[in-house]
Amino acid sequence: PESSGLRRLWHCYLLILEFGKVLVDRAVVGILGPESFNINLDGREELLKLRDENRGMILMTAHVGCWQVAMSVLGFLQRPVNMLMRREDGDIDRHYYEHAGIPCPYQIIDPSGYLGGTLEIMGALKQGQIVSVMGDRLLGSDKSNTRVDFLGGQVTVPFSAYKLSSATGAPIVVFFTRKDGPKSYQVQLVKVIRVPQIKGRSAETFTPFAQEFADVLAGFSTRYPYQFYNFHNMWSKQKPQTKPTHEES
């Protein structure tokens, strides 16, 4: 925050450079497979215990590291993975499975569908399945949002996942990845957020849980500033005018 002039340009250069590496890695995961990287998963045993609760699991990621790497190592859970995602017409951004020329390994839930995909998500969780969502960015039409403190200001984040967790009992598993070497990634279960059954539906009801996520994300992005890739102006009070290509909120 205190940087300016050439020093700020240098930080921008490093951020873009690391983001470029991640984009290349995403293609490599698809073309050569995840075994082409040394991927260290921290939290495997806890994930298995959460799976065995049979309440389903809300996997909450963010625009950090390479989320495709994280998704590629979930096979050991032996549960179907559903992903809340919408892609715009004309989008040329390719996911790792498209580089491999294989069908999407996930069940896609379109948030622009009926009730924002809520019924599909609840159905998947009740069957003990995994639902992947993004916790750090809104869809343009998402009305379930709240303001939380983040890196010295306030940002708007979705709280739909916390409502679903409250309704179904499914734990929210915050899952981040980071590149820590030319051919290696760390995939970490950072936090488990449990939302009790709550009668209220207002933003204020779920803000404390959204703040838990924001605090964890702030800690990660402070420690690894060149691996946080949410390029939307999160501090704007206006909703995004364009819908993101991969949004799992």
C-alpha cells in the first residue's frame, strides 16, 4: 500500500509474471496431467473425516494460486464434484480439462438458472456430494451479498454458501493453493466454517461467517501477495457490470 511510482510498477510486473506462470501451469495440468507437478495436499485426513459425515461439503476457493490444481487432486474423496460456474458467450478462456480434450469432470450448476441453482446445490449436498464455490467475488445478479472488512477497506462478498450450509448442515471447507516452486504446488485446507441452523435470512445474520472467510483470505494474500488474482475492484460499492467467466459464488 505504501508503494508508488517505479516500485508500484515493479509489484505489478511481479504479479502479472506469476499470474502468467499459473495460466501456463493450468494448461500443463490439462495436457500432461496433474502428475506432471509435485502437489502436496495438506489436510487430506481432515477432508476424509468431513466426507464421512455424509452431510456433503461446500468447497470454498478463491482467486488465489491455481484452483484447477486443487480440483485435480480431489479424486481420493470418491464423491461427485459439482461446480457453480457460468461462462459468457465468446469466452475463450480454457479450463484445464479443455486443454486435455476431455469432457468436464464436474457437474456444472449454472447460477443464472432457476433460483440461482439453489435446488441443485441442496440436492447435491443431501446426497453427500461436493459443491465448489468461489467466496471472493459476486455474480452481477447475486443479491445475497454483504460487506466485510478486507485489507484495510470493506468489500462486497456473497453469502449464499453460508445460507446453504445453515440449511443443510454441510461444512464449508476453505481450500487454497499456491505455487511454491517451478513444478510444485501446495494445496491446503485452511479453515472449516460450520454454520448452525439459523432462522434469519438477512445479510447481517451471515456476515460473521463471511468475515471468517475474508480474514483467512486477507492473511493468505498478505503472506503471498503475488498469488492473489482477483482483478475486480473488490472495494467498489457497485456490483460488477460484467459477469466473471468462472464464478462459483
